[in-house]
Amino acid sequence: MNLLILMPTSAKFSKIDLWNFNNLNHNFFILTTDKCANTYNNLSSNMKVFSVGEWKENIILEKTLSIWNYSKFHKVIAFDEFDINVAASIREYFKLEGQNRKTAKFYRDKFHMNKVVSEIGLKAPKTERVSDVFDVLEFGETFGYPIIVKPVMGAGTYNTIKLNCKEDIKLISIREFGQDYIVQEFIEGELYHIDALKLDGKIAYNIVSKYYYPTLEHFKGHSTSSCQIRGEESKIFKEYTENLLSKIPTTHNSLFHLEIIYNGKNIYFLEIGSRLGGGGIQPIIMDQYNIDPFYIYVLAELNEYNMIPEIIPQNELLYGFIMVAPKVGKVVSLPEEFEIDLIKERCNIFDIHFFSKIGKEHIKTVNSIQSICRISLKGENPEEIAELLGKAESLINSKVLIV
């Protein structure tokens, strides 16, 4: 089988460099950016790398024509949320099996997904499309404040704003909405994310985590962070996830990242993506289950189910991650390698990845995953995880100078 993988990031960041392609009797076509192309070279004899100068939809689609002429591919995989629609278009054009544009719309169009979830009988925030500020004001007058305004196909709270009152309309008055934004009622409660993997039609793992702060708090300087939970709430949320996945459009094999709000009484659907969650979720699953969820998903799509190991936790520990929020200014220093090693040892960190570089300008916070670095760690209980994440953040900030 020939498999096309859309991967705009480097092999090291996606961890594809850890996959053993030579063990697979298949061909892999990696489509990436010119900037990242050299990171995929020489990984395997059955891998061919293609690249584009700009990672834009029409440029990607045009490039797939030349890849198809080079050698027809049988399946397409996209791991990035913004490539879900692109992959669906490729499948439809070349008449390949997998998620089509109609199904992809559910996972990308937040107005459509909330409408569908409400229609199947699950609670979701009241949601409407908006064309201008008057639409937003009318929604606020009808349903009350606070309200949330965000892109219909956004991700990571990018361009998402909470309006606490009518006067806050000035925060969004400079925007041209068109049909690209929605407005939602604000639901009070705790925010959770559930990360799941479906293989051959069955749930392979279903992991519940709680955000320490709502992701919108990132705009106030709080680092996005979460910790896995257990107990009765975890059981309830897992059952909710299984019920939801049984009622929405899914493919035989798929990754899911679901976000819900729980107010102690009701569960409210917030959004779901047919992809692996961001932040520290991939390294956490790799350490906790001793699998790379991307690689396992690829094996499933290749019908190599016999190569997939039993997916069970390797220990009884809990896991958490933090995206250390940057201050506004220019990065002039970052921790040395030996300092990073000391921080890892003191805080039980098994994965740390820096996004900031010396000389980088942090102008303002634009989304919940913007960060100096990503840290993933493990501990005995939520209290220990919270303490370790706080200590790690403090130690990193003590070694970072932004002016």
C-alpha cells in the first residue's frame, strides 16, 4: 500500500524519526514544507519526501497531483487539525476511502458540530453564526453575558474572546466577521479534555484530563496545563465519550481530542477534533502506554493490526503537562542544557521541548498553546502533579530572560 502523510512539522517534532518504516512492506510519501524536508531524508528506503514552499491548501492540493503521477497512493493521513479538510478533499478527488469533506466538516466547523451534538440530545452551548457586531450584541441581549466569540474553524483559542458585557464589544469591533465567526453562550464549570483512539471500530484508550485553568486564561498570563484524573468523574466522562462517538460520524480508525465543561451537574459538549490533542499529549501517551499514537494509527490504516501491541498503561502513575506561557518581549537567554537536565531531574520530567529561541519576539498571546516550552511529567496523584508543574514552570522562568 502507498500511504500519503501530510506533515508540516519536522520529523523530530512529529517523532516520525522514531518509527521503523523498514519493517513495513508499504511505501510512504511524506508531504512537508521545504524548511522541514531535510529532517525526513534518509529515514527509510521505502519513504519518499515531497515538499512545498508554503503550507497552503491549494498549493498542497496541486502538489498531490504530481505525487499521484509519480505513484498512486491508496490512503491519506493528516495529523494537524488544519489539514483535516485538505486531506478530505484529496480523498474525494482521487476517490479514496476515509474521512470525506462532509464528515470532516463536523470536526472543523464549530457551528455545525454544536448543532449536530444538540440534535442528538447532548447538551452544548447555544451557538450562532455572526456576520457583524450587531449579531453579537443581539445574541448577548437574548441570552445574556458572558459570551464567547471565536472563529468557526479555529484551534487553540486563536482569536477567541470572552465578552463579559455589552461594552466589551470594542474588543472585537475591528474584525471583519463574514461567515467565519460564531458566538456562544459562556458555560460556567470546569474544563476537561478527553483523548481517545479508535482502532478497528473499538476504543483502544480513553484518557480523561482536567485543565488547571480554562484555556482562555492563557490570555491573562496563565500557562495552559492539565492533569489526568481517575475516580467517578473520570468514569462518567469516559462513558459520555463512548456515547458521543457512537452517535457522531467517525471512521473505523481515528484519533479524537474532545473538550467538555462540567458544572457538577451537567456535562456540556464544547468541541471535538478527529486528531491527537496538542500540548504534551503525544509524549504522555508514548511514556504511559509505550506506544506512539500516530504510529499505531498508521499501522491501523495500513491494516497491520497484527503489529499493534496490547494498549495498556505501563504503570499506575498520573500524567500532566504545561505549556509555559511567555512574557511579552524579546528572548535574550534560555536555560543551558545542563540546567534543563537538572530541572528534569528535580521535577520528574520525561519530555521537554522548547519553542522559543534566543532573539524571538513575543508580541502578545494569540492562542492557548503559545509557549516558551512544553513540559510533560508524571507523579503519584493530582496534588503532586500540580506541585511538580508549578515548580517546573518556576524553574524554567528563572532561567529565561525576556526584555
